[in-house]
Amino acid sequence: MSDCEDSEDSCGEEEVVPKWEVRKEWLESIFEKHFEEPVFLPEFEIIPRCTSNDSVLSDITYAKVIVYTKAVRRRIEIVIKRLPDDPFSRFFVTEGQYDLREIKFYTQIIPDLKKFEDKHTKIERINLDEIYDNPLKVPICYYAHYSPPGGTDDSPVPPESILVLSDVNAMSVKFSEGLTFAQAKAALDSIAGIHALSLCMKIIDGKPLPERYPFLFQKAKATDSYQQMVERGFSQLAHFLERVPGLETVLEALMALRPKTKDIIMTLLAPEGPLALITHTDFWCKNLQFDYHQVLGTKCYILDWQMVAYSRPTNDVALLLVSSLPSKLRRKHTESLLDAYWNALNESCFIYGVDIPKDLGYTRKDLAKDYRKSQLLALLLCIGSIDIALGHPQTEQRLIDVLQDLHNDGILTEEIAITTTEAEA
């Protein structure tokens, strides 16, 4: 989970107008290139918006523009993502290439997936254009720019990256409340669409995804990044659990787990088996927005792709269910949500002519086994972002429930079997 803060989506008196200046001429040039025709931009407006939920990985500006072309008048809301002004955050982002990774997701992966979808769809959509549910529920990319650091020691040139996206401006979810069943299912439907497209593209085109996209979050770099977060979070978690009666065995299991976390993270981040594909890898409720469509129902849009990786799909599924579901819903509906994800993945793959059980020998039981392992990775990532949960009674109780449930299921004590078995494989 990326390190951001949740303040009940409330900013009080604090509304932030960005220091960075947005110029009309710059916006016009962006939209002229995007629409491939001359545009006139009579007005634009910077939209003050609270920043309590924005990731430290970007400084964000929101704007509303009116764009005229020869044919139409468009009202467009945009998000401008730039490198953080804070020097420490900027170094963290550029060193880990989080900005570059997200830019390349929008400029390389998404266009490739769209081309693949257009070329390989096996089922005709006659008279369904108005209700066709596009699997790529991500913002539109209007503009992307990246330049690495350069210059000389005497005259250094700082790095720069800018990403201009459509502002989905749909409903966000309070982390303390968590997702509803309909929202969780919609989120899994959306990620299943991207999982399926990348899997089918890998199979049909026959080109390994890590070779095609060498910028994906590499296992070693991701492990180091997550391990630093987890180590920082473990101390806070231990201090918190020491004050909660009845969790002594859970705390003991976690402390036994602590020295092995780096090996566990590296093992579980590694792509495994036939279902290795493009994953979001930071798939939790604060990176999602929801809208309601009269025909298609609740729909989910997926934001913030700085950690896009090549991994197992259950890592995304587990992080969502472990981090973002109220305890009662998670306990009651995990299996039905796994069924929903499995069905969505298979239905999407079938559209492109791939039958997962038949062609890949991967079954619903295999998904359940992978999900069981991925829950441990999800828990470690939650520990790495423990600040988000502590300090709010609802989220603290949800954390306690997750720890108790995973401990009772034996997941906290299975790390030796996980690392040994998969290392041998």
C-alpha cells in the first residue's frame, strides 16, 4: 500500500491551491496534440481540492477546462501529476522510478492492451455499443513527459515528469468504512479485465511481459522498498498489540515472522505459474473510485499505477480484501468474491479465445491456493502502512480482526512452507 494518509476525507478549512502555475498555452498545446486538430481554450479553472488523501508519490493539481474544436465543445476535468516538491519525497520517487513506471503504464501498456483488444476479440458485439463494458477502467491520458536527471556536477539538471489524466471525479470510499459488497465486486471486475487482457496478450503474442515492459516494478527493487516499509511498521504494530489483551499469541507469531519478511515478500512477489500477468500491486480502496451506471450497475475506476508489476493476480485480490473490507463482509463473502473474480477473469479471457482451465491447466482450486499465500503478502503490506489504520477505532478493530483470522487460519505460521516450496519450484 502506498504511503498516504486518511483523514476521513475531510479537510476542514484546508483547501490547497497548488504553487505550480498552469498556463493556458500549455494546456492548448496538450489538447491539440491529443485531439489532433486545432483547439481553442477560452477558459480554465484550477480546482482547489483537499490533499489529505493524495499520495506522497505525486504533487497533484486539479483543473477544469473548456475545449473548443471545429466540431464540438468539450468540458474536461483533468488531474496533473508532478514530482513532489518535497526534496526527500522527490528523491524517493525518482530513485524508485515510480513516476516513470506510471507514465509508461499509460503510454505503453494501455495502448498495447487497447490494440490487442481491438484485434483479438472473438465475440461480436452487435448492437451492444451503448452498453459494452470496456475492461480498461483507467483515466484517459492526455499528456505524459519524462526527463531523467542530467547535466554535470557543477550544473545539474533535475529530473522532471508530468502526467495529465482525465479526472474520473467519481465517488471515493472512506478507508474507515471500507467497501460494500457491490463496490468490492466492481473493483474485482475491473482488475480482472486488465489481468485478463495482459494474460491473453502474453499468451497469444508469445512475448514475455517482463521483456516487453522492462520498466515494470522489479522483484528485487520492490522487495527492498516494501521491506523498509514493513520494518518501520512492525515496531508500531508491536507497540499497539502489546496494549490489546488476548493477542499475545498473535504478537508472538508476528515477531517470529519478522526476521523472515524479506524472503517472504520476495517469494510472493515473484510471478508464478501460468497466471503471471500485469498487476496493480497497490490495489486497495484509496486507489479506486466508483460510479453508478443505469445499465451496467456499480463500476470501478483504478487509479495510481506507480507500482505496476509482473506478478500473480491473487496479490491484487488479497490486498483489496484484506485491507479494504469491513470484517463482517470479509468473513462472510470472501469465497463469493473470489468466485466473482474467477468468473470475471474467465469470461474476459474467453472473449479473446483463451480458456484458462483448458489451455493453462489452472483451476479455481489453484486460485484458492494462491490467494491463501497472497494474504500473507497483503498483511505485510498493510503492516508497512500501519499509520493508516492506527488512531481510528474502526480501522484498528479491522486490523485486529484480520490478524486474528489469519492467525487462526494458520497463515502467519506458514511462511516456511511458502518460501521452501516455491523456492524449490
